[in-house]
Amino acid sequence: MIQDTLSVLRTPCKEASLFQRVRVTHRTWFTPSDSLFLSTRILSTLSIYFLCFLGMYTSGFLPQAFAQTDIFVQGSGKKYPIAIPVLCAPQGAHSGAENLPRAVSKNLSSSGFFHVIDPKAFIESPGKCLESPTAFAFSDWSVIGAEGLVRGTLQEVGGRLTLQMYLFDVQRQKIAFGKEYEGSFAQLSEIADRFSNEIVQYFTGKSGVFGSKIVFASRVGRFKELFRMNIDGGEVRQLTDERGLTIAPAFHPNGQQILYTSYQKRIPELFLYDFDRDQSRPITSGRELEIGGSFSPDGKSLITAVSLGKQSHIVLMRPDGTPVRKLTSQYGVIDVSPKWSPDGERIVFCSNRSGGPQIYVMNKDGGDVQRVSFTNANYCTSPDWSPTGDRIAYVCRSDGGYNIFTSQPDGTDPLQLTSSHFNEDPEWSPNGEEIAFSTTYGRTGSYNIAIMRADGTGFRLLSDSRTDDTDPAWGPVPFS
């Protein structure tokens, strides 16, 4: 665990600007300026198994035309060409001078917003050190098509690294912003994530999500356990070992805990996993069935679907699992898969109150229930509210399978994002720019985790296994 604290030191730069020094446990944001850098200091999806299984075994597939739905198809959009050469290492060759640019390149390539130029095209010698940040020929980079250029200097003193990092606007021939990081060699990946997020912010106006994690459910033998991975699919780690069915993970807003449903005691109950302690504990018990849950944006309460008999209701609970009150209570109706709006004022959920399962929103007190899904599909499930508040993602049966749709919270402007194979469990990224989901697309035919942009472009697989990876939950950026 990183123990550094924020340390800010402004020192004059030769390029008539100010350079901010930041230890790597914090993140600062800049408003670009010709003369100075100004700084300021620096959640979950679930599969609704009950309705899914009910629909799969009681209904046939009924492909329908989508008269009210746009199938949103467009190109991948503009990709910003950016060059990321080896860093200057004044003290001599250092592996970090190559590792950090390599990590930043990997991040930006995976984002779908950037074209990272092949280093073989570079004119300038790798690792070149300069007398001042802009003492280089911008034409060496504009001639190869670069719009952005990352340069930096790495020094090591007493086992501690100091990195001065710059992003240059090649077309305007000026510094876009600069950062200085201090940390250990083990923290290079975090430094790369932080600087990558700054680059994304500069070019797109949206905060980056590098450093966040995705938790998902995957088969281990005949069981289902929770795993965690980076957003590029790397560093996969098993979290639970319950030798049972473990599903529907949902992050706490602090990113340090996961709420999930476990059949450890043969009936579905809510459990809480703590990353720091690497331990799980049950927070509900009894004969009721609790399937899936979602923390409120402030983390002070949660909602879940509580089933008993042939009906299921949305119930508000305290974080310790103590019931507060029912938010829905219509007799004979199955209400499941609740998720909060980002402002905590409304809740989206799935219900069969009008026949087949559809998506609805209601106030946080259970009032003013309104239908959201209008796609001419008789089966829609698994809603998730975008952190920007303007779209809701959900799954509908269409085209002979299951596909992902989004619409505005009032149900208008429905868009179909996928159209082949089975695509389920949509989960928004922390910045609302991407959606993680499970899909049968791929060489194995099993479910795997994938990511696409919010408009359906930029598809990429994160896993490619035969272990049925499902239920992705996308955690917050730990240093935002």
C-alpha cells in the first residue's frame, strides 16, 4: 500500500510556466495556460438470475423488429496521434525510462482515443536529454504526424524516483501541461496510470479511468467465484473461495469493499468482501432470498431484491444489512436488480408488473414509478445508471439473443449497441464513457468480459477463456 503524502512545490520553469510537484498518492488537475499551471487537490452491475432463469425456461425466443429503436452504428471516431519516446535518464540507462512510456502507450492504445505512433518512425534519438523542456525540433514530430508528444526525465536518488513529465501540443508548439512525480520503482505503473488519465482529460475533456479495477464472476470447476483484474484484462486475481455460487458483485463507493450474493449457505444472501483484509462476511441471513444489491452514492445505505415465495420486492437497507423499509410491495410482482442514480435521488430496477420483465425508474422513496424500456422487446433486464446521469444501460432479448441498449432515464432515445451473440450484464465505467459487459463473442463461445464505448464502438475483449466470465463490476479510480 502506498504511504506517501501530498507534497506540492512550485518551482519556476525556463518556459515561463510553473511546474507542480506531486507525490504519487494524489492527483492534481490543471487548467492549461501559457504562463503557468494552476492546480487543485486532488460505481456495479448484477445479473438478475431469478428473472433471467424464469424467462429462459418459460418463454421462447421471439425475435422482433425494433421500430422504436435506433441501431447505433458509426465509425471509431478520431484517434489522436501521439508519440511517446523513451525518457531522458541523466544518470545513465534506467529500466524505468523505457517501462513508463511503454505503460502509458499501452494505456492510451487501449482507450480507443489514441493512435500511438510506432517508435520506429521517430527521427529523434531515443532517451535524448535536453537543456530545457522545449529545446527540441517540433518538426521532427509533426513530420511523422504526431499531434501530442510525451517527454520526460527520470532520476533516482536513494531508491526514490523523480519523474518530470510533459505533454506537448505539437501543432501549437507549446507545453500542454507538466507533472512531477515522486515514488518508488514499484509505483511506476501507478504513475503511468495517473499521467495517462491526465492525457485523456486534456484531449477528450473526460477524466481517464486508468488504475480502476473490474471485479467479475468466473467458473472454477463447478463453482462460481469472484475475480479482480485491471481494465486491460491483466493481473487477474481470485478474491473468493467459497466453493459455491458467488455472483452479482457491486463496489462500495470507496472502492475498498464489494457487495455480492453468495449461495454459501444454500440460499442467496448478501456478503461483503473487504480488499484490505482479504475477507468476506455475511450481512444478511434468514429464509428470505437476497439477490444482488447496490450501495447508495454516499455509501450510507444499500438496496437489494428480497424474495419470499413467488414475489420479490426492492428493500432499502443499512450498510450492515439491517432492513429499513420496502420500496416496492405490489403483490405477485417480481421487482429485482435495483441500481441507484448517481445523485442518489432515483432508482432503476427490473419488474414484471406489466407482464414480461421491463426496466423502470422510481424515486428513492418508491414513488413515481415510470417505465424506461421501450424497444418492442418483451424481455428487458439488468439495468445500470450511467455516472453522468444521462443514460441507462440494460439488456433486451433481440435478434435471437440478448443485446445491450441504452436510453435516457425517461425512456426516450433508445439505442441498440450490440446485435450479435449474447451480450449481458452492462456496467458503466466511472467516467460514463465506456461499458463493460459479458459476451459470448470470441473464439471460445463462452461468456467473457468485454468493453465498448458508450456509443457501441471500440469493442475489445478483456478475457478470452472457457470459464464463463460474467457480472462485471467497474470500481472507482483510486486516486481521482
